[in-house]
Amino acid sequence: MALAVETLLTTAGLARAVDAANLGLTLRLTHVVLGDGETAPTEASTALDNPRLGPIAILSGTALEPARLAVTAVAEPTEAFTVREIGWLAEDGTLVAIAWRGDGILALSPGVTAPMALTLSLVGLPAGSVTVEAGAPDLDLAFVAPIAVLVEAMAMRVVAEIDQEIRLRVLEGKWTANMETAL
């Protein structure tokens, strides 16, 4: 089951995406950073409240639709903590977006590799203005490649479940405009 986590686009991320689009370029997301901050982010945020791990190279990325991207990454924590915030970084280090959930998104343990399938909503940005650039992780690629394939498959399953839930709510008349940001 997917965990719905609200994603907030930062002012700096929006400005970089619009600037890139105006130049006929795209803003490339290359890394994520994980933190355990307890303060909700704002559009003016330029860093996570309490970054703990990262930047972590994005392993793969897929455009699900013009306003949504799915990416995979692998976290290798050296200490235990509860991830409450995930930052999406552009290639120049700009914090483009923050996913935050006060009661936690994911629990990490030292020595336990955590493959992650993440979806980023880009509603409000020019269509096609953001892309994903997969990097070379500091891992044994013989291990990472099969994990990345599994994580990407899991991400696609999560997206299908969310789409199915939206369709069901629309059919039942339970869909509201505010729900789009929650999913």
C-alpha cells in the first residue's frame, strides 16, 4: 500500500524550473536527501529542517505523466532514524521540493539497505520542465541493478494503486479538489 505524503514545491525550485523552461532547457533532478525534521516545510525552505542522510543519487526515473515523476534510490543509513522529510535536489543542489509527514514516512536502521520508490508531483510547474538524471551510485552495481528493477516495479504498482483509488473515489462521488494534493 502506498503512503500518501504531501509534496511541497519550493520557491527556489519553481524559479529554477521556470527559468530552465524559458531557456528551452529542463531542470534535472539528480539526488534526494533524507531528514527527520519535525517542522513542516514552507515554500521558502532552502534545506531540510534536519538532514540526516544524503545526498543520495537517483538510480532511475520515469515520467508518469506531465506533472508526475517516479524515481528510485537506495538509502544506506549508518544510524537509525525515522525519515520525516525527503528533499528533491537539482543538479546544482537547489532544493526543488520537499515531501514531509510529521508522523514519519520510513524507519531506517543502520546496515540495512533501503530501496525507495518515490513519486513527485510537479503540479504548478511548466509541463516537461523537470527531468530526472540518474547518477552512478557508490554501490556494487551487480547488487543495485536487480534492486533498482524491483523498486521501479514497486513504484509502478503504487502508481497504479493510487490511480485506481482516484478512479474509485470519482465513481463514488467522494473525490474533491483538495484530494489531488494528498495523493
